[in-house]
Amino acid sequence: MDFDAVADELYALRPEEFTAARASAVAAARTAGDRELADRIGTLRKPSLAAWASNLLVRSRPGDVEPLLRLGEGLRHAHHALDRTQLRELSRQQHALIRALSAQARQLAVEAGHPIGEGVQREVENTLHAVLADPEAAQAWASGRLAKPLSAAVGFPLAESAGTESATTQPRPSAATAPSRPGRKAGEEQRRRLAQARRDAEAADRELRALKDEAAAAGQAAEEAKQQVSRLQGRVDELTEELARTREEHQQARFAERSARERARTADRRVREADRKAATAAAQLERLTSSDA
């Protein structure tokens, strides 16, 4: 029993199948005497809908993994090199590729019988952005074993501005109009805080939407389970009635069998009695015939 094989198998399942399959794998490892493996398997976390959709994309479209990883390497290199020309080109590729991949993930989820909402799809897109920005995130995504969506710790600010910024160098402000250094620092700090607040608000909104999607999916699963229980209860009632009828028929058949056996024994006694009477009559006739002679 191999941990990687078990992990790959578990994260290939639908979210609602994960917990039971993990418990079975833990039990199998313990039965095999490998407690360490059982403990490792037990640490694997059930994937969220967004993580499951991201894993599904990696497993179903392995040919799309490498292009995104290469694009991430190119973006990081251009960002560190401050190459605006390359950033503009790679930024266009980034947005097109992420849109295409997130759409594929959503379609794959539909085909797998587990549609995802827009909130979950946005989390898939955020995961893809994180893959481009962070090599560790890229490695985690490519493994196909995400338990939760990823978020980029760092981004590509130059890439975001490269698509709208003119290629012509903007004139620098004159010394008379340029803000003072303390003023610039205060303004930068304010912008940084504002940007962070926006990111926090967006993250909270994404989490809320994801929770709503998960709640809706759980509600749907509960309703389906309720309907299944109702169907099975109906079947149980039918089988219970059939069992009662069968038992009654069985009792009637046993009674008929006992009655038939009793009639057979009575008939047998009467036959034996008739045989004795016939033998006695024959003997009497023989004696009478002999005396007349």
C-alpha cells in the first residue's frame, strides 16, 4: 500500500466520496499493520469544491499543466527583470489562459455531475493566478492534491499596469510639482493599506460565496439522500408485506402437508385393516369349502 497512490486515488474522487474512502484506506493500512501510513492517510483533508475542481482540471487536462507553469516562470522572470515589454505580452497570455482553464474546470465539473457556481469558479481562477505567481503554489497545484484553493502571496503589479500603460515613457514631475518624500511615503502607505483592504474584502467575499455554494451543494445532497431514504423505505415496506404473505403461505402449506400426511396414515391403516378382513374371509371360505368336500 503506497501513500502517493492512495492520495492520488482519494483526490480523484468527488468531495462527498472523500471521507468514507479515506476512512477505508486508513482501516486497510491499520489492518496491514502499517500504523505510520494509516496516520499519514488520516491527515489528508477533504478538498473544497474549488480545490476539487482545480484537481479535476489537472488530472483531466494534463497537457495544459506545463503551459501554465512555463507562463508562470516567464512572468516571474520578467517581473524581476522589470521587463515591461515582456510583461505586457505575458500578461495578455495570462488572462486568456486563465479564462480558458477556469472555463474548462467548470465544464469538467458539470460533466462529473457536480456543477460549481461562479464563486467557486472565481476561487479556481485565483488558484491559477497563484500558480503563476508562486513556484510552491505551482508545484502544489500540479500535484492534483489541493485541499483548499490557493491565493497568490505576491502578484505582478507591473503586469497589471503593463496592459494599460503607454509604451512612451511618461514625463517625470518637475522638482516644483513633485511631492515631498514624506508625502510620497504617506501616500504609498495609504495606497498599500487600501489595496490590502480591498484584497481582504475580496477574499472575504470569495469565502462567503464558496461557503454559500458548499451549503447549496450540501442541501442538494441532503435532499437527494432524503429522497433515496424515502425510496428505500418504500421498498422495505414492500418487502415486509411480501415477507408476511410468504410466511402466511408457508404456514398454510405446512398445515396442508400435516393434513395430507394424517389422511395418508388413516388411509394406510384402513388398507391394512381391509387386508386383514380379506385374509380372514378367504380363510373362512377355504374352511367351508374343505368341509363340504
